[in-house]
Amino acid sequence: MAIKKNIKLDKKDYLRALLCDTQPGDCPIIFSNDGLYINLTEHDRVCNDSLSFNPVSSFLKKIVNPNLDTSISVEKQAQAKKKQSSPFGYCIVKDAFSQRHLSLIHPRSQINYSEFYKNYSSVITLNTLKSNFSIRYPRKVANSFFLYENNASEKYKGEDIETTKDELMRKYSSSYFTYGGFNRIYKLFQSKMFINFEKRFSVMWMLDVSHCFDSIYTHSVSWALKNKSYIKKHVTHSNQFGQELDTLMQRSNNNETNGIPIGSEFSRVFAELIFQRIDCNIESCLLSEHGWANNKDYAILRYVDDFIVF
């Protein structure tokens, strides 16, 4: 019999994002970030286990996380972290006639993504609560999730219990953030809200943004958070949230400004920040130019880049 457990998460454990947000959800079953997470969180203990050369530690310092390399200056550590990287592209089956192209980000860039969450998670959630259209948006950093486990008497049949594996399982949740709205679009179609809209409105359109992530201009995230003219005047202020996010996304994708890597939850959060501004502009325009009020004269629902218009 399955037991439902409420698993508490450490909100300060920003590297937890490596397990849920920085890699595509559709990865081969033989691949995961478990080892990366364990080696980073247990780096000091692993390094102190032996005075001999440790290839894992050396790889982490030189390639993955230069902040661990105490043999170089802080300035060189920062430069190494900001070096551009190339995502690994691969395809999965989309339907009977097409494939979907996904990108696996370099581990160094994935760590940078995680550190960005650490520094700006509250700013992210502040800017994803503006839209009245979005039905999937980060609401707050997750502090718990439910885990269904078999009865303990059935689970532990042997004498040896792999505590590391069990502990790692408790680090997992579906995402770094708790989401408002619907975590799967099929749940929308089963909801009372959708059924009520179908009863109220006689016409419904379903549309999506073609090649959405491939077409996103990275600078537009700054324009979405502040107006375009303001950003152009203050473009040198690298400490701005939008500017840092823009640069971070470029560095993880060969310094490209046209298009963002496809597949990770981090990319969906990036896109959500832009779409939130688009939603607000659409609602404002319909009200000011046509006098149409949301949820009265029309209703628009957006799930990432999919729109439903009543």
C-alpha cells in the first residue's frame, strides 16, 4: 500500500535546481544530474578523503565550478565562470511525423543557473505574478512536496539500506518553484473554470507561438522587466536583474542572442518573464482601445506559449 508523505525541502539548497530545473525533462533514462549534485554538495568531504590526485575534484575545479579552484585568483574564477559554453543538442520523438530538438546545458552553466535562482528567486516570483492570463507561473520557492512510497515493510527487505539514494530522492521535487495555476495543461480541460468558459462564450480559439524558444531575443527579457528606452540608457549597469539574466542565457548558448536553449524549466521561466509583459500589454490594449474587459467580454488563458481565447 502506498503511503503519502509530505517531504520538507531545504529552501537554502539552491543546487537542488540541478535535479529539476536546469536539464531537460526528456533526458535518456541512463542520464541524470544526480552525480553532479552529489559531487558538488560533498566536494569538501570527498577532497579530504585522500591526499592523492582526485580526478573528480580536478574536473570540478577546472571545468565545472571554477569557484572551487583556490589556486587561482577570485578575478580569474569569475572570468572562468562567465566563459561561454555550448549546449549538447539532441532529438526526441514529438509525434509520428516530427522530432523535437532539445538542449542539454554545460554543467558550468547549469550551476550558474542555480546560483541565479539563489540570488534572484524572489525577484523572479515578483515578476511572474503580474499576468491575468497565465495559468502556469512560478509562485514561490518550493518548501515541500508529496512523495508516494511503498509500505516500509515491503520497501526494506534487505539488511543494507542505500541511505544516500534515499536521501537524494528526498531532494527531488517536480520543480524548484511552487507553481500557480496548472502544472499540466490537460488539468485545465478538466477544470470547472474551463467548463464555465465554454458555457459562457460561444467561440474558442487555440493557438501557439511558432518556434517560440528558437525565436526569443535574449535582450527582450530586460525590455519586458523595464521599458526598452530605459534599458538602452542604462545598458552598462550589469547588476540589473534583467541584464544578468540576459547575459547568463547568452553565455550558456554560445553567446547567441537569438533563441534560447529548449527543454529546461529554467528556459520556461525565462520565457514566462517575457510573456507576462506581453499579457499585460494585450489586456491593457484591449481595454483602452476597444473597451473590452478581461473575464467579461473575453477570456484569455496562456500555458507557457499556448493560448486559449474565448
